[in-house]
Amino acid sequence: MRRDIFTEEHEMFRDQVKRFVEAEIVPKIEGWNRDGMSDRESWRKLGAAGFLGANAPAEYGGGGVDFLYDAIVIEEMARVRAHGLMMGLHSDIIMPYIATYGSEEQKRRYLPGAISGDLILAIAMTEPGTGSDLAAVRTTARRDGDSYVINGAKIFISNGQLANLIVVVVKTNPDAKPAHRGVSLILVDADAPGFVRGRKLEKLGLKGQDTSELFFEDCRVPAGNLLGHEGEGFKMLMEKLQQERLVCAIQAITSARRCLDDTIDYAKGRRAFGQPIAAFQNTQFKLAEMATEVEIGQAFVDRLMAAHARGEEVVTEVSMAKWWTTELLKRVASQCLQLHGGYGFMLEYPVSMDYADAAVQSIYAGTNEIMKVIIARRMGLDARG
């Protein structure tokens, strides 16, 4: 179906991204999956091409264009399964915290490097004992003169091994009531004393992405690294989660389409009982059902991308899109693997990667159960009332 949200200029930009991705990214994906992380050279090439922070303010090196340009980059990375980069996390989830809430000094210090690819970003939310409940984080930041001293541990941190700068969710007031009023965000440079990278974690999927443990052992950072003011962290997180969940939905629906397209090609070429398996009614029905659901999901996500680019508040809708598209991806990947038969279980076939990579989509960026809680509350169905 024609996607009316993109202009001719958007499509010209997409052509540029596609050419770059095929030449510079695709040849490296196998190595990233083998090594468990991407490489800094690729980040710098992305920055030089103008594909990091296209939506970021022009005065700091960004493109200053609308969010749909960033969405195009997200789609083209997902289309080739370049999950190792977590480019959307860098440009569209973490960078906006600095661009929106950072002081002028913080913006000038960090944004140009993040946009050029010289500075790789991570955000440290999740802790070993807490998941989606960000108000319950136990990592503390104690003010000591002109510094903050941070102590605690984070886990499942994307870009954890490569990151030069980490946005860390901390408690500056552990005794605050309610608890979320004690949450703050602090920028931690990777060379800060007391910052320790832990293990690069072995995962079921997203093999090319460096997911890590991070530790803060009397980690001392300048007081000027606080984003905004103390106690504003939870509010900042909530304000930026709309875009984070939209990024997840964009990635999920694009990945589902790629998995389906590959399976259609496979079904046309694979023969059984003297005919292509695409000729069997069961195969046709399964593919038709999945194609219908992908188109429905794409139409919804496109509508939300356009609304978000216009600056509209669509928290309820992106929460719906995040849970529905990620569940769709899991369903599509599972059914496509089944249609591949025994070959689907072989790692040489990309559908096996799709199946493994899909598993985490309903977990990160807020579990799908949390998405449904948010939707229900915004419908006025809060059971606590």
C-alpha cells in the first residue's frame, strides 16, 4: 500500500539511506552478530552521512528536520536486521533527553559528538532488582560539594560496552514520598572515576548488540552533569516514553514485514509433493492472514508517526502500538519459521534470527503488560480507584 505520510523529499532521503545501508552496514552484520557488538567506525560513518540525529537541532550539528526522517533510518536499519547498532536508541530515545532537558553547556558538550557518531549513548534504567518500576530504582547519587557520588548497579543496558556517555537514572532523594519525586537523571562519562563496565551479557537474540551490566562504585561526576533539576527525572522519563515506544513499534512492524517477505519468497521456491509450498491452501491462508495484519499494523503506526511528527500527544495510542506490533512480530516470526520447516530451525536462514530477536520486543521499553496498564488507566479503568 502507498504510504502517504512521506513526501518526495522523505523518499529521496530514504534512497540515500538504502544505498548507505547496503554498502556500509549489511557487510558488517554477520561480524557484529559473531562478536556481540558493532564497531565505532560504522557509527562515525553514519554520523558523517547525516543519519544520526537528523531530527536533532541544527545548531548542534543535527539536521533539524522532522521525526519522519529519523523514522526512515529506523526502518531501513530494521529492514536489513542491523539490530547490533541500536541506532534508534541512540538518536531517538537517548539524544532527546539531552536536546530537551540539557543545559546549554551540556548540549554544546555532548550533542555534536553524538550526532557525528564520535560519542555513543546509552541509558541506564533497569536494575537487577527492578524492571519497569522506575520509581523503585536503588542506585543513589549523593551530593558532595561540586560533585555527585553515585553508587549502584544497572543491568540489560544496550550499548553498554561501547557507550561513551550514559544517562543514569538515580535516586537523589531516596526518602522522597512518593518515591518518584526522588528520581533524577545524571550524565556519566565513561571515563568517570568509579564507573565500571560489567559483563557483556549472552542473549537469546539481538546477538550483534552489546547488552551489559554497569556498576557505579563511588562514581564521582560534576554536579553540572545533572539533567534539569533534582527530582525531575521521573517526569522527564514519562515525557519521552511516547517516542521510545513509537520507535519500538516502527522497528517491530518493519521487522515483521521483512520476515513475511522473505517467507513469501521461500514459499514460492520451496517445492514439496511436486509443487511449490506456496500452492498449498494452508500456506496461502497463513501468508494472507499475516499480510493483512502487517498492513493493519503499518497503517496504525504510520498514523502515529504523522501525529507524533506534528507534536500531538498520543501516549495511549503508542502504548497500544508498542504491545500490538511486538506481539504481531512474535506471531509472524513463529508462523514464518513453521512455514520454513526444518530449514527454519537452521541459523543460516534469517527467519531463525527473526524468531530469536522477536522475543525481547514485548519486554524492553516497558513490558507489554505495562503497556496495557497504561492504556487501561488512561481509559479511566484504574482498579485502585
